[in-house]
Amino acid sequence: MHRRDFLVGAGGIWLAGGSWLYPTSSAVWAANGPTGTLGSKTPFPGARFVGNLRFGDEGDWPLNTPVGEGVNGRVFTDLSKITPDHLSVSAPEFYVRSRASEWIPGPAHWTIHGTGLVKKPVAISMSRILAASKPIGEHLLECSGNQGGGYSLISSTSWKGVPLQEVLSWIGPDKKATQVVVEGWGRYSADRPVSWVFPKTLNGYLATHMGGKPLLRDHGAPVRLFIPNWYGCCNIKWVKEIRLVGSDEAPTEQMQEYAGRTQQPNPPPFKASDWHPGHMNATAMPIRVEQWQSSKEKSYRIVGLLWGGPHPAPKLEIRIDRSTDMRHQGTDGKWVPVDVYTPPSPTHQTWTLWYHDLKPWGPGRYDITLRTPGIPSFRLDNFLYRRFVAIRG
């Protein structure tokens, strides 16, 4: 066997013929599963877990650790570790799209200013915000540009904060105020703040904690905006001002930058009040393909996540296409229901695990595509979360 046929690196093994195999900690699997059906820890009776196949053409991205600095800094979450017993991501491993820049001040004496169409400008201290902060449950957050890095700019954790409506009652909006601008310290420079315009009735929070601990600096410490089921670009970090405005307020620079990713009309409306909410699409994708080995055969199981959408998806379907040309997707697959999928409850605000057996019908490239029948999804319709693995035979 030549070096080109067998390589070990980055925690994985490259097998001749195009399969990346990632051994997974036996301690992790002994404690958590994996799960073939909900509650079962033996998806293939008599088989032993060998490892996870690597998804193709996604590069080698450091996971669960900060990469880069400032606006170009990232943290990519290792989604392959999500299991029924570990659905929540710790704060240090929670994704980051832009890390804190050097000009963002520290938390000492932090104040949020209430301005604009208000009865009287106010200054809200962090001590008041922290005193009113309460648990708000487990929620998911996704970057609107979640593509590179194995689609790993997405995480879920528990949150704690103050309802924005409560904060607005402290500020005292004027009767003419119909919208609220939440502004935070800028990513690109100290004099270019980041802000978004929302309806005054927005169901959001000023978050102070993630995963049971105070916000980390890269996550917007000491206080950030958090809006359930909205993309991360709308969830302003390092909040410093809340400004009440009227219906003629123009879209902000941040809104214009992310108009396409939040699926606004083209061209975007001139008034912020005419913009669509930045809601997350109904979306699903595979997060790992497990390889199991019995005395007779190899078996493969796809494990994935579903999240987002205006309401829980009643159905989830999968299509698996095979190609003998590793450069191109095959076209011989058919849409079928996912083997194991339980629709979440209407109040569910995080991701849901699903499972499907992959039964190869020969060596080659296997593309995995999902859809949510009955629920439109711009992202799934445009195959943004399609992934593939290579199986030698």
C-alpha cells in the first residue's frame, strides 16, 4: 500500500478509493448512543461502531476553537458530536461569525441608552438588566451565511435574558414610535455601529447568559440581542443603544448587507417597515454518516438535524443519489420518507435529530439531499445543505 492509498491526519484515516473515516471516542459512544431509533442504542444488532465517514469537498476546518481575529474571526461548531443526550452546545463551542474587535469596550460601567421617540432619554445600567434577567429556555441560532466550514455556523444552547418589551417599558416610547432600532458596537470600526430596525412589538430579548454562564466577549458580552427563530445577523451583539423611531425609518447598513441572506425583495424596500422578518428557513441536513461492522457486512446510518421554519415540519424526506464520478452528483435517487423522524412540538425552539439507513448499491459518491414537503424553504430548494460521502464498496 502506498502513502497515497493510506493517510492518517486530522484525526481521520483516508481509505483508498475515496472514503474518509473519522474514529469517534469510544467513551463518547459508550455514554451517548448512537441511536438507531429514538431510545435504541443498537441501530444494527451485532455490529460495532467503526467511525464516521467524512463529507466531501468541505475542507479541513478547525472545530470548537477560535480561528482568526476580529471581524474575520470564527468558531465552527462540531455538529457530528450532537446526540440525543447532548443536544446543547457549550458557550466556548457555540458558533461565532465575527469575533470581538479590539475597540469594543469591556463590561465595566456598560450602559444602554434609550433614545429617539421617547418621553425622556434614559440610561439603563447593566446591574438593572442583570437583576431582571431570567431563563428563556433552549434556543437555536444560525448564521445567515452558514455554508463554509461544513455548515457548522449553527448551535443551540440555553439562554437567559430580559424581554425586549420589558426594556421598552423602562424607556417609555412616545405614541409616534412604531419601530425600534437596536444598535451595537461595529465589527469593522468603532465609528460604524451595527444595527437593525424591528417592529416595536418584537418578541426578542436582551440576553446576558448562554449555557448557564455569562456571555463570552465573542458572543456579545455583556449584553446582546437574541430573537428566537431569526438569523444571527439580526441578533445584534454588544448592544449600546435602543432607539425608538417612526414608520419612515430607512434600512440600516447591516440590513442592506444581509438583504439577500434574509430573502428580501430585489431591490430591497426603501422603508425598514416594509422588510420581511429575518426568520430562519425550515432546514435539514446530515451531520454524520456512521459506519458499522458486523461479522457479515458493513452498515451505514445517516444522522441529521432539522430546524427552523414557521412551524414544525410534519414530514421530512430524503433523496440519495449515487455517482461513480466523484466530481459530479448522480441522478438515480428517489424521494422517500426519512426512516426515523418525529415532528417536534409547536413550542420547540431548537434542532431535532433524525436518522436514515444508507444502503449503498455500489462504490461511488453518495449525495444526500433533504426537503420538508408542505413547508417552502428557499435554502433547501436551492440545495444549500446538500452533502456527500464516498463509499469504496
